[in-house]
Amino acid sequence: MPTLSLTKAHGSRNDIFVVDGAPLDHFATADDLTRAVGLLCDRKRGLGGDGVYFVADHGDGTARAWFYNPDGSEALLCGNGMRCAGRILLDRHQADSVVVEQGPYAFTVSDRGRTSHGVREVSVELPAVDFAPGEPIVAEAGAHGEYVDRLLPAFHPSRHVTAVAVPNSHLITVVDTYDEAELIETGRRVAGSPEIFPVGANLSFVRPLSDDEVFVHTYERGAGLTPSCGSGIAASRATLSRLGRVDPERPVTVRNPGGVARSFLQPVGDAWQPVLEGNATIVYEAELDPAVLLGDGPVEYAGSAHMAEISAFAELSRENMKVLHEAGIHPTEV
């Protein structure tokens, strides 16, 4: 069994492990893979993370990737995680852009230089958003039916909601004031109502800060509040244009508790393709014996921390929280 080479990175404080190679290069069975991912992401017994990307580098600026949630379940997309995986490939190949295939999708990840703080940034072209998905996010919409800016008492007694797939399912509500307890309560209500939300959904509250700046906080199914959700940013950005609040191609700054990103929409035929731009910060690199991840922990590593990158992002994060506090927003820093 080959040594497992991994990099811990984050996009807006979504902690992601990026592992070189396909899952079956390291683990012989699906059960072993689930156990290993769970232990690696465990914040007490493992190294602590929000998911794992396995990346098989083809050596020509393209790669095949697989993403697993902390519980070992596979997901078609992690927008913030794709920033991290793509950044590693960009550095490895000294390229301006790379293409990463995952499931039926191909993601173009491009270098966007560094901020004034020294934070490395990249952009990811995500799959086109779908306001009329084949699998309805809200049951009463039906297959290929839209559910846009509607009042749904089972969701909330007074808030309007829009359903959109990116391709994972999202519910978006634009608010004039942000109440974190209200977001949590509504997210739990969604999770506890499978007869109304049959495929489950992440929920984001979007509070406009200016014409081209918003605050977004997401309650993710199975995870609760998160520092940031890349696909949630894309879904929120698309909803703003669907509601006629912002022109699709206009970049919007999106602030989360986890950091700052930007997003805009590219016309692709009759659809909108969201582009997500933000940090991809390397925390450390390490080598592990895969067999360690099949035990009970604790997991330890010997590797090198990227202190300059960590410090640069910390400065950006302090600036972001200052802006939010001045706007009267005091989110929990998850």
C-alpha cells in the first residue's frame, strides 16, 4: 500500500485534505475508504477537516477528482475544496489554468494571483445553475418545475425562498436583517421535512450590504452552520440575478464568516455558469501510512506548515470580520 501524500488547505476556512491519487490507490474497499475519511476528518482523533479530495493527476494539466464528506459519503461537488485541489495542480504544473474532472463535470481552475495581504486566489468555473431541476428540491414544484421567490409556510412563516441546483440542492432566502438563530431554526426545519424537501437542501440567508456586496451564511444539510459554502455562494449569486437584483455578469463580493469571495455568472446558451473566485490557502503537507487511518487514532503527522500563507489569510480574515461587525452582523465564527 503506497504512502498517502496529502495537503491540508482551505477555501474560506473550509478545511480540505487533498490526497494524491485515486481512492482505490490507497484503500482496497469502500468500507476502508469510509473509515479512513472519517478518521482523517475527525477533529479529536484525526487531523480535522471538512472533507477529502482524492486527485489523480494526469500530468498534462488535467486530473480526475473524487470528493468525500467527513462521514465518508461521496459528493459531486465541493466548490471551496475544488479551489484547493486546483491550486495544488496550478502550482505543480506552473500553469495559468487546469481542468479537473469530477463525475460528469469538468471544472476549469485558473490562477488569480495574490491579494494585497499576500493571499493566493484562484477561480473555479462551476456547473450551470438549474432553477428547474429534474429532481425537485421543493416537492410541490414537481420535476423540472421552478420554485422562485415564493412563500412556503412549511419553510418559514414569512420568508420567501428560491430553490436552485448547482448541481447540489440549495434554498436561498434574501433577508434585510441577519438572525443566526433564525437561520439555524429554518435549516433544521428543512432537514426535518423530507416530505416537503425530498432530496434535502443546503439553506443560505443572503443579506445585501451594497449594490455589489452581500453577506451569505449557509446551514448545510448534515453539517449545520459552516464558515463558507462554495456552491452556496454560487446559488446565492444566481438567485440575486434571477430576482433581478444584479446583472448576471457583474462581479459581486460575497462575505462569509470564513472569508471573502467573488462570484459572477457567465452566459452559456440559455443557462448561467457561476464563476467562484477566492482564496486557496495551503496549511501544511504531510505523508501518512494509510493503515494508520484504518485504526482508532489518534492520527499524527510530520510535515511542514506554510506559516506565511496562514498569517496572510489571518490578516484578510480580521479585515473581513471588521467589515461585517460594522454592518451590524456578528456571525458565529464556526
